[in-house]
Amino acid sequence: FYGRPWGTEGRYDLIEFMGRHKMNCFIYGPKDDPYHLWKWKEPYPAEYVADFHRLLEAARRNHVKFYWAVHLGEAFKDSRPAAREAEYAALWRKLDSMYKIGFRCFAVFFDDYGKPNASLHAEISNRIKRDFLDRKGDCAPLIVCPNDYVGDDKNPYSIEIGEKAEKGINIMWTGMGVCSDITAEATAKRAKALKRQPFIWWNW
């Protein structure tokens, strides 16, 4: 979501709407939330935490999976082992802080920032799954927004992340265009590249 993020009241109303209409998944990832993107390593202030508690309770009551997403932006640029592990240590701290707030559904975004490094993005996704979600044992499947989230089965990035990302990880896709109809034919082509059915992100 670009632009000024919705407030808590707007999100609360949407979750209530979702419950009434049997929608079951809300992904929190506004790009203007600094603790989601630019300051992702920092913990949320107390006022944010209080709002999350309220929204998580509304989601539970309405049978909505409330996903919190981290956008890693330009993180993990330094490929030296010590630097890489320092980034992972910061990521585990942030994810664990969100788990303690009450989140059990997590996503990681790589869209619109940084280089399309499919090998790195698959590695990060796999480690989040294995080293955090699987160890917790009570979390929903990981959702990943890749750097390349549009098109068919021809993009090398999509083919590589599809090959390397573990099964059970959901990979987002907007269709043949950023804003487009989603057809069965196009979906089959994307599924071929990703080695799984794409997780539809419908920009309409």
C-alpha cells in the first residue's frame, strides 16, 4: 500500500467487513510504516503495539489471518558471512518481537527496492520458514512478495526463486500486468515458473 497508511480505525473497520463477508486474510505491509521498511530492525513503539493488540483481537474474532510483513529493502547487501549473520540476528529479533505481540502469520517483501537477487531472496525465505516459523510450530505458512511479481514463466528471477524456495512458501503475483485481470492460462504459466500455484495479489 502506497500513500498515507490507514489508521487503526480504518483497519479495524475493514477486518469487521472481512468477517461479515467471509474474507480470511489481511496482510499488513504499508510502505510508509517505517518499522515495516526503513526502520525494520527497530521494535515498534508502545502505541503501535497497543493498536496491534486491538487489531489482532478483531482478526481472531472475525476468523481473519492477520499477517505482519517485513520489507527488507536494501538489507543483506553485504555478502560477508559475519555481516549476513548480523542481518539474520536482527531479523530474528524483530520477528520474535512481533510473535510476542501476538502475531502468528508472517510475510516478507522484496518488491520495488534493491536488486532482483533470486538466490538471496529464496535463502532468506527458506531461513525464515525453517529457523523461525517451523521452530515456533504454531505459525501460518510464509507469504513472500518477490522482486519480480508480474508476468509469465519467462523471467529468470521467477524461475530461480521458484526452484530454490521451499515448498509450502506462498509467492505473490499480480498477473500479466501490475493491474490486470487474472486468467487461468496466465496463472498456469506463472505456476510453471514458481513450481507452485501463485499467491494472487490482485491490484484492482
